[in-house]
Amino acid sequence: MGQRRPSDKDERVLLFVKTRDGVRVDEALRTTIRNHVRRELSPRHVPAFIFETPEIPMTVNGKKTEIPVKKLVCGQSVTPSSTVANPHALRWYERFAHLDAEGVGRAGAKL
């Protein structure tokens, strides 16, 4: 997901990963993902940050809702439409609008 806020000079890539039960996103997995993206896509697509998400917002038809998430991480407000099956899941992504260059959010919280 590309993130470019009004204060940003460049866009950076954030990757949100929903894991299977018992699997954690650790530094080893992050390194594996980054290496795979660099090799299979391009260095431009390598995520600046990789976060484990508790839930992916989905439509009632079972599709991922990428546009509302992108707007949230870019600092825009979103009013979920009636087609979002789990609108509560969008709230979790709001915190990433305040992510700094080191992956730290508001009040120094590591996200």
C-alpha cells in the first residue's frame, strides 16, 4: 500500500500481513518478504515497513477494501460504505497516518 501524506516528499510502501493462527511477523519473515519483493518485482516495491494486521477490511462480496485503507494511512478521513462487511476493522489502520521515518507512531509508540 502506498503512503504519501501532504507532508511527505515521496511515497513509501507499507505492507499489512494477515497471518495464519500461530504465525508471527518477525524480523526473519520481514527479511524474507523484502528479499522476495526485491527479486520478483523491483527494489521500488520493497516495503518500508511490514506490519501484522489483526483483520483485513472486506466487502460483503469477500473482496479486500484497499482504497479506504490507503486513504486512512495517507491521513484522510473515511466513512465506510454499506458494502464494507467489517467497518470496525478500518479503525486499526488510522494509527499509520502518524507513522514517522523510523516506524514510530504518535507518543513514541512503536507500531
